[in-house]
Amino acid sequence: MFNNVITIYRMIGRLLTIAGCWKILKKCGKKGWAAILPGICNYRFGVICGQRRDGIYALLFGLVADISQVAVSYVPERSGWFFSLTILFFVAGIAVIFLEYQIIAGMTRVFDADKRLALVWIPASFIPALMLGFMDKYQPAHLGEEDPGEQLAGTTPAALSAARDISGNIDGLSIHLKDRRVRNQGRYRFLLKDIYLTIPNGSLVLLLGGSGAGKTTLVNAVIGYEKANAVIRLNGTDIYKNYARMKYRIGFVPQQDILRMNDTVVSTLNDAARLRLPKDVKASERKKRVDSVIETLGMSGRQDGLVAKKSGGQKKRISIGMELISDPDLFILDEPDSGLDGVIARELFEKLRMIADTGKIVIAITHTPDRVADLFDKVIVLARDSGKVGRLAFYGSPEEAKQFFEKDSMEHIVMAVNNKEAGGEGRADEFIQKFAEQTAGKEADGNE
């Protein structure tokens, strides 16, 4: 009796799943007959959500599972063939379940649906199939057929040479990043590849690159927030291996200020000092550190005012001060001049220049570099290659960058490496390869 109930449940569930999948395919502009065959349906769904490869694998593993299930009934039990075919059936079946989950998760993105529906698919596929197929609120909004554009971004980096770090310097910041990749939609995607350079202490560095070139990804890798396949050393110490200690030697100021508006400036910095400085630091020493930061940032005499009453430029200085309290060796800022006018932005970067001159490394991202380009010692240019992977296109002084790219401004340099769809010249691969060859030539000269 119980077996009959299970059989009926499976039959009804299968019919409902077919009905739901038929409707899903029709919504996506496809012929519904593919819903009758699970393997073909998986392939169709894979194409729709931009996961064609997962769809192909699901189809193939489904065929293997079906063939092995039929074949096992024609061989003697307890024989070697029986055991092998049974194992093959279970392995292929598990692979199909995993791939179906990946594909249905992709379909939930297409329909802007809850990703948890993909989990429901495994025990009761008819529920998400009927919901996506017959509920009017679910409509295909993000079709990814033929894996266009960003669907394959980073899966196949361009075959370009890697720039080499030829400084051999143990002081400063040394970045040896082989790659930074993530697993997404069942495939590995490279975000960054082959970033090798060394930044001397006392440098103010401009980090340039178009949208999607990997600026924020590189920053996160350097500070250890999102570790890459890399060795990052600060004054000879490996940041990743000694992260518990080294994270206090790094200051990071995000684009958005995180401040309590109803506190005074001095209270804000005092709280930051209590959090950032070791517990054994005396109150008198902590006060000296706060006073020093206030003086460095040019806010003496204004420290008792409320944060809410300060201008945008002053609020940004307070954010910088909160990180500067711990006297970090490496200081990174993400668009510190965002929303500031030219004069205020210039004053802010002059303060950063002063901080770098004390022997620290300061790296800044800005989308208006030309108004402060003369203050920088070095410029890093990241570019997205033809495989949509962030690569190193240049590292050197601002003047050397202009000569290298044959451009008269930093903004024109960014446009040279930006893709044509973003209004750029689409020459990223050219400059990535050119800089790699240039560093290789310098290394050869140094070995002579």
C-alpha cells in the first residue's frame, strides 16, 4: 500500500513538474515540449539562465544515470558489472541533483525569485515549477541566453604576459598577486590576475582603472579583507600569515563616511583611539595621539564642534583621523574626494601628501585624478582585458604614465584602457602586454 502511494505521488509530481516547466519555457519564449524530457529541459533552462555548460553536463549525466539504471537489470546480481553500474548510477544521479540545483538557482535569478526555491526543487520539483510557471508575479527579467557579455566575464583570461616586479625591495608594500577568483554559477571567474609591484615607503599612490577593472578587489586583497592567491608583504612582514597583528598596521577609509553625527569631533576620535590602540596605552598617551591627529588634519580649534555641523571635507578628514589614530604604515582611501569641490578636494589630498611624507604609504582611488595628479609619486593603472579580468597595465610615476600611454591626462589614460562599450578606446590588451614586455626588458638589463 505504502509503495503504491509513493508511486502515485511521484507520477502526480512528475506531471505537475512537466506542466510548470512547460509554462516556464513558454514564458521565456521557448517551445514547451522540452519539459517532457528532463535532460532536454535542464539544457533549455541552462541556456536561458546563462549556464549552458551546466545544462549540457546535466543532460549528459542524466543520460548516464538512465542508461546505467536500465543496464543494471540485465546483469547478474553480485557480479562486478552489477556493482560498477550501481555505483555509476548513484554518482551520475548525485551529479544531476547538484547541477539541477545550480540551474534552478540560475532560473530564480532570471525570475527575480527567492533562491531558496532551488532547495525545494530537490525534494518537490513541482512546487517551484508551478510557482515560476503559473504565478503572474514571476516573469523572466534577466535572460542570459547564449552566455553573452558578463555571463562569461572572467572565465577565460586573455593570453597575455604578466608584468614582473623587478624592484627586489623588502621595504614598503610588496604585492605578488597571482590571481583572485571566485566560484559563481558553477564556474570559476577570475577577478584579478598577475599583479606584481612594490611601493616604497613615503609614497602617495593613485589607483586608476575603469569600472570593473578590479580597483576595489585589489584593495580588499591587499588589506586582507578578501584574500587572494597572493603574497602581500608590508615592510617584510606577510600580511596574510600575520593578519591578527598586521591589520592594525593598515588603515582603510571607505567611500561612505561612518560617523555618529551627534558626537563631537574629539569624542569621535577618542572613541576610535580606544578601539584602535592597544589596551595598555595610558589615557595621557591616547590624548596626545588624538591631539596629534587633530593637528595633522588641520582641525585644531574646531574639535569641540558636532560632527553633524561639519562640512563634507571636514567629515572626510574626521574619517581619515579615525584610521590615522593607530599610526598605520599603510593607508588606503576609496574616493575620499567624492562629493567635494575642487578646492576642498585639493586641500584633502595635500593632507594625504603630508601623511605620506612622514614615511607612510598612502593609496587613493579617485574618479577626478587630474586636479591632484601632481601630488602623487606613483600611479597604478588596472585594466580589464578582453577576457574581462583585471590586469596591471602600468605602474610608475604620473609623468611616465603619460609617456607610456601617449596621453596628456590621467582621465585620458583611463579612457584608453576602457572598453568601447563604456566609451573608451578598447586598448587594454595592448597596454597590458606592452607593460609586461617593458618590465621583462628591465629585468633582462638588470641581469646583465
